[in-house]
Amino acid sequence: MTGKPPKIKPVSAPTRPIESSGDGLPRALNPSSTMPHSTVAHHQGPLPSLSSSDSLAVMPVISVSTRPKYSTIDEFASVSARNSLENYWIPTQERLDETDAWGIAIMKQRQYVAVADNHIVQVVRDPESGLFRATHARELHPSGPLLRPDSEGRLWHPLDDPESANPVATVFTGQNRTTELPGTEYSIKDFPPLMTQRIFAVSGVDAMMAHRSDIHPASLALLQDTARRFALDQKIRQFITQVQHSDPTVRAQADSQLQALLTLQATDLSERVIEQSRALLFEQSERAFELDCDDNTLQMRRIFPHLPKTIAQALWREASAADHRHLRLRPGMPRHMAEKTLVALREVRLARACEGIYLDAVASLDSDQLALQMLGQLDQWPRQIRIEIRLQASEGESLSAIGDARSPVRHILIRQHEGYVIQRSGIASPQDRMDLYAAVWRLLLPGQRQLLGVAQGGGAALRQLVRAQPLPSRQRVSELLGLAPVQVTAVPASAQYAQAGLRGGGDVNPMLTGSVVERVRSLYPQLDDKELAAFVSERLGSEPSTVLARLETDLAILRNELAIWSAEGLSTQADSSQDAMQIAEQRPAREQFSAKLQDIWRRKSVSRWGYGDYHFSHHVDFTGELPRLSARFDYVTELILTVETPGARIGAFFDSFPNVQYLMVTGIKMEDFPSGIFQMRQLRQLVLDDCSLELSEATAEGVSRIETLTLLNLANNPLTVAPHVGFMTGLTELMLYNANLSSLPSGIDRLGDLRVVALQDNNISDVGGDLFDIPDTQDLYVGLLNNPLSDESMRRINQYLENSSMDRKVEIQTEETVSDVDSDSESSESGFSTGPDSD
């Protein structure tokens, strides 16, 4: 029709009379039903095409920045008035057939979709766009607006409705479209709309972000991998249905590849066996997929063993030719590439946790922790019960919990072999092992099940309740799993929050969320109310936002540095002489050390003996250099590091602990005296035992100026040079045994509080003169066992002791004699044995 459309007087919906339509459903009269529909060209955002690998190639000399290709999807017709859809409303009828996966109901060969509570509209396929358009039963040419489902797939809205914008539906509504998911080999017609939405939600990339040219390549790869895993789960579901079917012809249609992986007998079709088979099929299929990889992926997996193939390929394509040469010819991985890989692995873990909510064949501890928290957020969930997941035993670590910790109704689920047993009367029976949903359903009382609407159906009904809920935010999932946002230092701080695709919490600007108290709580969760109030008043001052922003940035940088250190430290060892198994064993040790450092920065106590946040101790069970950190641990005053096997090096680790008063390190190699110790202005006790430490004249002079010391222990080190101790006026104990010394440290005659001088197992022949300037009434033990003392030195020692007064308290032990029998008790009180079995 051409020309000017006729003018139609608008009629308000509430006063519109009702008549019956031809299909027996009440129909609202529409005076404008004959008005022609004008179309307006509307271009959607383009979709990337990955059919060609040329756009992803990396040239030998230069690094090509990859960008997806784009194509126009469709031109959509639109109408401007939102209320025009009400002209097509029909009250919902019980006679409608059950809706299909697309949310479309069919009655008398006509299609209907829900547009509001208790209202539906008839729809027909628009031949130009492939979308659904609202229509009246009597219309020859449909005149209503184009429709799309909302984010939940429950209600349909006009395409141009800004309040119900659903980017997934906007781009991918047509059921018969051949449009592909961005970056994947799958057509949208392979997935129902709800599943498409879940794929985007799980991967952390929404439909609009997928079409942005600046999307992080690993994010697009994760979307592709997520779609593949959803497709595999769907394939296994169909396979299980076919092998369970009674019709032999249907069973014959079962996938031959899956059939080869798993052979089910007719007697093996119990529910438990089927569920185990489902998980086994998924695991074996994934293993086959991941093992079928190229040399580039294998090269990257030397450093990151669990890196998925799809992610590795994306990172390789993005890398420069120089990065490729580094990976092929040198051990380890370039730092900037390791940073990107760490971020990608973090996103993979978040995606795997979320996908376990929806995939039947996937179950993991991360998914169960997330599911338990989502159960606790249900509207009718009984808040008065406490449910905890623990590992292996009731006294084991609490992995996740919901409900009031003070509740008298408390249940413990013990995780065993990918399942759970309910602890009853302190005993958990392995025979009762089940999945999380079944275990939680058993814990609910009949009335509680009734309120939740799961009186029937067991754990499967609870699972469907959880699946109907939207996933928590990416940041919330990160917190549930104990993951901190990883900032990528390779990009400017001002740009990191705008980087597309990094949705693990790293794209949330902490300065823009939460009150001052909430942000302090987030940084330091174990502060009590009094400590929190003191922190706010004393530390934040008149500009709390500025100070908090700096602290939040410091924490993010600390996490990033530790993550990079964990990977980079291992990568430097990943050469032909380093066994891959040893590398894998060290990874959790480094991660545990990193986690404790993060906890102590956040004022959490990490001591199993109940010491506060001022105390940090760790048994180092990894090799390589400790991390160099930019963060400061100002409130740590006690630092203890021990090691059993050699291989760890201290590096610049001490630079981050300026206020340490008690420092004890045993077995960690440091060779040169760490400069960070000189910054510890309040250091009182210094123990560097068996650290391969050598002192030069300059470093010995530096040690002599640590005047605040009350205890100095540099034993079991090849010192060679002894520091002057005369300025350490408060020194009470000096341990320099087995230190390759040839003379006594000077200045001991100036220390009136000195009680112990342990110099056993050295090369001292001449004791010098300072020893004999000490008043014989000073309560002092001097150990000189196993030293090649000269005859002159022995003569002077004996003369000093013989000429001493009746009140003599000085005891000097040599190899030949112990001057006083009481010296044994004296030295044992100070912690040193005086017998021949001395340590």
C-alpha cells in the first residue's frame, strides 16, 4: 500500500469491548487492525565470522591484532509505541498446549506467546526477518510489532522495548536462522533460546560484548568452549535416552563414538549406573578432545598443565612472533603472556563452576558450593537450618555453608568421592553417598519441601529450582570460590575496568561500589566493630575514598603479583632437567603460600596457635625465590620462615615487612645479607640459621648498626667475617656457632646485659683481648667448644678464670675443660647444650 495512511482515533485498552475470535478465544477489538504496517530499517550489531583462519594468523615478523569479521544480520521492523502490543492481548487459556523450548504454545495450529501475566498474543513468523510478529486472527497481513523473549525466556516483548532489552534474544531470536554463536562452530538453531542465554551467562560474555572488536580473545575462546561443552552434554543426554529406549531401532541410532566409549548391558540401566555413565562419557570425551592438540598447546601446557586447548590456541594466535620464539627456544613464558593466561584460567574456573548448575554430566566441588549458596537464596528456603559442606570428615575444613551459624539445627554433608554423605550421630556411612541436591532434599522436613514446591521429585526437583534462578554475578561467584579479582598490570589502571570479557570481578571498579564500612569490611573481614571504628577514624582520615581506593588497588596488585610469581617461578624451572611431576607438586605449595600472604595482608590470623594478625609463619615446601612484592605488611611484627629441604631463596621478600621485631629464618638460602632487614627499625630478635649467608666487611658493618637487637643468631652460616656488636647495647644472646669465624666478634666487652655467647665449631685460634675485659661478675656463658684455640689463648683463659673473684659468674667452656659444673644448668636455661652432643 502506498500513500498516506488513514488517521485512526486511538482507543484506550481498558474501555475496549471484547468479542470472540474465530478460534474460540476472547479477542480485544482493534480499530486499527486495518492500518498498514510501515517498516523501518534497523541494523543489528554484526556477528563475527570465524570460517576463515586468515584473520587469526600471526605473521612471522609482526604481531597481527586479531579482530572478528562482521556481517549484517537482518533489518528489523519496529513500532514506537510500547502500549500498541496491548491491542493484541488475549487472556491466557488453560486449553493451550504446553509450551515448547522456545516458549511458544500451540492451539488449533496457531502459535501463542506470553506477553504479561495472564495474557498472551497470537504470533506468526515474519518472512523478512525470521522473527515472530504479533497478529490478530482475522488479519491477512500481520500488523503487530516484532517480539522477542526476555532474559528468562518467560515473557515476550516488542523488539524495541528498552525496558526489556535482551541482547541474546535481539540477535538470536529466529528459530530457523543459520546465525552462528560468535566464535563458535554451532548454529543458534542447535540450542533453544534459554540454553543460548545460559551459554552466554556461564562464559561471562553477553551477546553484545561478543560482537565488540575489543573483546579479550580468551573470552571469545571461552564462549566457544562453553558452547562446545553444552553441545556435548546435550549429545550425551540424547545418547542416554536412546540406549534406555525399549525399541531396538531407537537404540541402534545411538552415537557410535559414545557407544565405543561406554558399553552398557541391559542389566546396567539403573539410575545410579546411568548417572555415573553420563559423567564418565563426558569426562572421556573431554579428555579425548584435550589430548588431540598441537605442539603449541603442549608447549604452553608445560607451564600451565590444566590450560584448555581452546584457550591455549586463542592465546597463541594473539601472541607475537617474539613470544612464539620465546616459548619454543627458551624455558618458561613471557611475563605479559603469563598474566593473560592466569586471567584466562581464572575465567575458565568461574565458567566451569557455573556450567555445573546446568549440565547433567558435569559435577564439581565448585559447582556444588555455588549451588548450595543459590539454594540458600530461594524465597521459601528455611533460614533456621544450617547446612555445611566439609571435606572427608566432620572435623575437616568447612568448604561452604548456608544458614545461621548459631542455629541449633545443624547438618553436615561430608564430601567423599564426588558425592556426599550425611553425618548422623557423628557417623557418615559411605553406602549412603549421593549428589548434593539429593542430600539436601533428605535434610528438609516434609513441610519445608511443601513450601518449596519439591514435596515430590527428590533432588531433581531441587536442581530444577536452582536452574530457574539467575546465576549470581561474576564477582559474587569469585568471592564464593575464594578468588580475588586479578588485575592485569600490562594495561593502564584507568583502562582495566573497561576491558571487555574479563568478568571475574576484574572489570568492577571497586571505587564505585559499597559504603566506607562495607569496603573496609571487604578488605579486612576479621576486624571487630571496635577495630573497624578505630581503623576508619585513624587510617582513613578526611579522605576515606582516596585511602580505600589505594588499599583496594594494593590488594589487587598483591594478588596479581603472587599469581604471576606462582606461574613464573615454575616456568623458569620448566626445562629438560626438571621433572614435570615435581613442577605439578610445587604448584599447590606456592598457591598455599600466596593465599596465606593475602590473608595476613587482610588482617586475618594465619597462625594455628592462635596468634593474631601480627604473626606470620610458614614452612616453605617449594623451591625457587620467594616473591618480590610491592605491598607492605606494616602490622606484621613476627615473621618466621622454616624449610626442611634446600632450594628456596629469600630474594627481596623482606622489603615488604618494615616493622618486623622478631625475625626467624631457617634453611632459606640468602648468600648476601638481605637489605630489607636494614629497614626494620624496631628489630629486636634476628635469627638467620643455616641460610648460606656470607658477610663482607660492608655488610658486617651494616649488621653492627642494628642497635635495637637483643638476640642475634647467625649460626650455621659461612660468615667468615664477624660483625662488631658493641653498638647493640641491649644484646643478651649472641649465637655465631659453626660460622667459619677465625676471631671473636669485637665489642662484647661493652655489653653489660650479654648472657650467652655461642661460638662453638668455628676456626678461632686467638681469642683476642675483649673477652678478658668483661667483668668476671657478669652472668655470662661463653661457648668455645671445637675451636683450634692456641696455647696462648688457653693460657690466658685459664689465667683469667684463676684470677677471678669469689663472686665470679662468667663461665668459659673450651674443648679441654668446663670451668664450672654449674655451667651445664646455666646454659640449658638459655637453650644451649654444653655437652659433647651439642647442636
